[in-house]
Amino acid sequence: MPIHDDSELVRRALKREESAFEDLVRLYEELVARTVYRITRREDWVEDLAQEVFLKAFEGLGRFRRSSGFSTWLYRITVNTSLDALRKWGNERKGRENMLFNKDAIAWPLISGEGRDGEKIVLDREKQSRIREAIDAMEPATRAILVLRYMEELSISQVASVLEIPEGTARSRLYYARIELSRRLRPYLMSASHRTNTKES
């Protein structure tokens, strides 16, 4: 999660200084676009939904409470807007467009458990593609929690704040999301292990 010193811009934006809000848009436009794409997997939706996110943020500034942090609040709007779009258009299929960003790497601990070493599965493009396909096939709400935790690299407490759920609930949902991901990947991982053993014998 990027850390910006946006306190002065937020203070001015809360006073309805449009130039300050425009600066906030420039500061966070990549974060919003990236998160929209990672959740919806629809490249053609990114521009419109990003604009919708910032419009909602501007119109809702009066409801913003500084205690949560502007970026957390903006993540919340982005996630909700993305999920609403998926529900509205009934498109929960995988978007198979080319990747917009090159930071969709998923570390091996996502599958094997965070207590294991930090070996990256991204070294093998095929493996990385299978992981991304498995995530894309999940329900949008499940996909969102994996995106926030492992792609946007938010802490559990930040994920809970964005989704407005208790920390324990966030941990539970993440746990079951990882189990589902592991289940979806099991056939591929078994096949890959078999191919490796065959080559070695």
C-alpha cells in the first residue's frame, strides 16, 4: 500500500478546494486503476470505473473521517464500485485481456502458508498464469480480499478497514479464500509435480 503525505491535500480538499482534490486524483489514479482492473479483470471498464470512484469520493468528502486515512477510504470506494459493476453487468467471468500491470505476482506462501520460505512462484510464467486464472474464477468478493492482501499488499487490519469488517472476519475470509485457491490449483500442481518427477527419473 503506497504511503503518501497527503494530509495537507486532504485538509484543503475537505474545504472544497477543487485544485487540491485534482492533486489527490493524480496522486492515487494509478492505485485506483490498478485495483479496479485486478478485481474486475476488465480493461475496458477501468477508465469509466476509475472516474466513478473519484466522483463518489469527491461527492462523499463530507462523510470522510480522517481516522481511517484517505487511501484506505479510497480503496473502500474502489472495491465497492468494482464489485457493484460486476453485479450490475452480471459479468463474473474471467477477463482475458492482456495484463495492464506487471505487478500481479503472487508469492508461493499464498498457497503453501506464510510460515514457509519466500520462494516466488512467479519465476515460472505458466505457474503464475494458472494462479491468476484460479483467482479470476473466484467470486468477486473472494477475489477482492486476495487482491487487497497479496497484490496491493495491505495488512490484515487495513483489509478489514477497507472492507469495513472485524479483523477476525477478515482473517477468516482470507483463510477460506486461500483454501479455495489451493483447491483450484491442486490439479495443476499435481500435474506439474508429476512432470518434474518424470524428467528426473
